[in-house]
Amino acid sequence: MPELAEVEWYRKQWNVGLGKKIVDVRLDGRNRVFRGTDPRELHRRLVDEKFLSSEARGKRMLFKFSSHNWLGIHLGMTGKIRVESGNFHPNKHDHLVLYQSERALVFTDSRQFGRVRFHHGREGPDWWDTGVPEIISAEFDQRFVDRFLDRHRKAPIKSVVLLQNGFSGIGNWMADEILWRAKVRPPKRTGKLTRHERAAIFRATKFVVRRSLETLGRNFTDPPKNWLIHQKWRREGVCPLHRTLLRHTIIGGRTTAWCPRCQK
Ligand SMILES: [Zn+2]
């Protein structure tokens, strides 16, 4: 599932069409990715408008078009954004294609857990501003994290780091990376964390997000070799620090990899 760094990379794929007009829109309005949106409006409003800018927040993307038109995309489990040539014919899973004279901007999603939303209005869509700070922003500070952790004292910390209204854009692999780096056992109850552990989780979150954006988010290159992600899915995966065999536990329905020696 795409997490914040992958989303940031996908968001930029359409940049090649910035400043250019949309000449046609092709979509299948009955598809599940358009739930809650009137697909006819999307077609009617976007043709002849220019693609102006884009932005990502957590796992969500927002594309702005001229005449106050906004397109939101969530990639869900299997969504992808790509660019094809101007005479491109959509395949089964290409649910939205924005044609420009020289290219086609394509949104694909085989499992259809993703979502396309549309908004027309001078102000941005109300579903965009959730009030949750981006992790790279200054508003995501120790105080914010402490208050958020206090609201979820009974839950295992692994589940809490996955909550999008606190840790915006974090998914399964980043959560494991953060807890491994912070040396915190993933099933530990959030209310039992020490002050030292809370500080370590905050620092590790900032670090993992920043480095992921510099690698995956910039050009889809792998995160550094000594990260847990490279071992996490291996049958005989080991801790990158001292080769201890990793353990795998299911927490809140998600497979969690952790090192029994680092995360006591
Ligand atoms: Zn270890």
C-alpha cells in the first residue's frame, strides 16, 4: 500500500502536464473509485481547463485546475498515477484518463480501494483540510505527539502509529521502521510508554519520513541499505544492526516485524 513517500512520488508524475489544457476526460462513472462523486461533473468542468498545481498530504493528493476546479485522489491499496502518450487507449483498470494534446494523465487502480473526488469552488474542498499536521511540518512536534498518544492509551503503539489523524501518511512498513529505530516493542500499550520512549518515537518518525521523502519520494530509489524494510518481508529476515532473527506478530490485523534484541 502506498505510504507518504510513494504518494509524493506518484503525485509528481503528472507534473509534466502542468500549465497545459485538458482536451478530453475518459472515465467509467460506475466504477467504485468514484463513490460519492458525480463523474459527469468531472467531465463537464475539466475539459478546456488548465492543470495548475498539485499537493500531497499524508496519503492523499490534490490536483488544482483553472476556473476553481479541484481533483482529489487517494491511491488506496493498489492505485498508481502515470503518464501515457496522447493516443493512449485506457485498459480495464485505468479508471480516469485526463487527455492533453501531447499526453494522457492516467489513474489506475486494480483493486479499487482508491478514490477520486471532485470539487468546484473558489475555496479548496472542505475534505482537504482535516487539521492534521503533516509530519514534516513544525506543527508536528513532541507536544502534538504526546497529546495524540494520551488519547489512545489502551491501544498497542503499533496501531496508534498507523492512525491517519495523528501520524498522517504512515503505513505498515514505515510504522515498523519507526518503532525499530525508537527501540520500542510494537505490541506495547501506548499508556505504558516512558517519556524517553515517546521522545524516541517522535524523533524516529521525523527521521524516517524525511529520509523516505529524500529517496522514495524523490526518485523512487530504495531507502538506505541498513533499514528494516529490506529485511522485513524475508523469511529469514534479520536485524540490520546485529543479524538477530526478526520476529513477526500480527497487531491490529497487520503483520509486524521487529527485533527481539533491540525492541525489549
Ligand atoms: Zn536488533
